[in-house]
Amino acid sequence: MIKKILIIGSILLNINAFAQTALPAVDSSALQGRWSPDCNAVEGVTFDKKGTALIAVNSNQIYVDGYVKEIGNNTFDLFFLSTKDLGRGGASLDWDSFSKIRPIAKISLVHAAIANFEWNGFFNTNKRKYQWVTDPDFYQKDNGSIFNKCRE
């Protein structure tokens, strides 16, 4: 009986430790601002100084909140956090099944105003695969997009 309690206690400690690291404090000042493959035509992603992001996946259809976690020198994983605003098309997706711990994109800064943005899609935990992989406005066929820091 004591062994079971200790194992459960250990699992709870591990879950609590993960929850505390899920929203890391990231020095994302280099990312702060709006980034897009075409600043005049595509909304893209807007980062604040805390490392949170507003992602315009599809204009007038899917806007989500996310956060970044630094994974290397000037390289960040972007994670889905919650829906912000959904149009008719976005409302049809199963948002409760999308992972908040599998990255939806990877961002690699090439220069202070240029980044490589690799979109993965939203990871559906029930189907165990990424969805909405080729549908975002900023998607490029080679699954990598050059994003520019837009002037405000």
C-alpha cells in the first residue's frame, strides 16, 4: 500500500514539475513584434515581450494564442495555448483534442528581422497526428517560410 502511494506521489510531483515549466520565462525580445512572410498581405504571428503570441492561422477564420520556448540559440518552438477568435471554418475543428505540449511550429532567427518559420500543424492527441498542416495562410509548399519582422 505504501509503494502505491509513493508511486502516485512521484507521478504527481512529475506532473506538477511539468506544469511549472509549461509556460517558461523566455527572453523573447528578439521575437517581439509582428512577423509575416508578406507584411502587406498576411497577418502572421505577433509576439509580446513575455513570449506569448497571437497567431493568425487563417484571416477571419482562425486566431489562436500560443507561447514560445527556446530550444537552442535563436531557435524557438511555438506551442498552441488556446483559441482566440474563430470563424465558421475554424469552429469546426476539435480544439479540445489539440495538444498544448507538442509544438505547432519552429522558429529560427536568421537575422534580427528574418526568421525561418516551419509550420507543423496542430497535433491531435486522439488521432495521434498533426492536422491543419497545409491550410494556414502563411503555409509554403516546402513546409518552411521565411518570415520578416514587420514595421508597425
